Amino acid sequence: MAIDEQIDRLQAQLKRQSLEPIDNVLNEAIVQLSAAVRSLAAWLRQTADEQPLTTLLLSLEAGYAVARLGRRHARR
């Protein structure tokens, strides 16, 4: 009986110290992030159909900002 109690105690301790709660939160965050990216892509497609020149200008500005940010943080 003492061995069963010790096994139960160790299993409970292992469950408390596992990454299961963090894993659940991380999975939910990834789901929410992917939904936001899909929504942004749909908005961008719609805007590109309605206002192609404005979308092109925004895309160029975003690309320029990413390029400057990448150059600043690049390893030398």
C-alpha cells in the first residue's frame, strides 16, 4: 500500500511540474495568431482589389521598414 501511495504522490508531483498548462496556453495563442494572420491576409487581398496603388505603396513601405530593421539587427 505504501508503494501505491508513493507512486500516486510522484505522479501528482510530475503532473504539477509538467508543461501541460503552458502547452495549452501556447496552443491557444498560436490559434489566435493564425486567425489574426488569416484575417489580415483577407483584408490585404480585398484592399489590393479595391485600391491597388495604395496597397502597393504600403507594401513598399513595409518592405523598406523590414529591410532597415533587418540591417540594424544583422550580425557583423
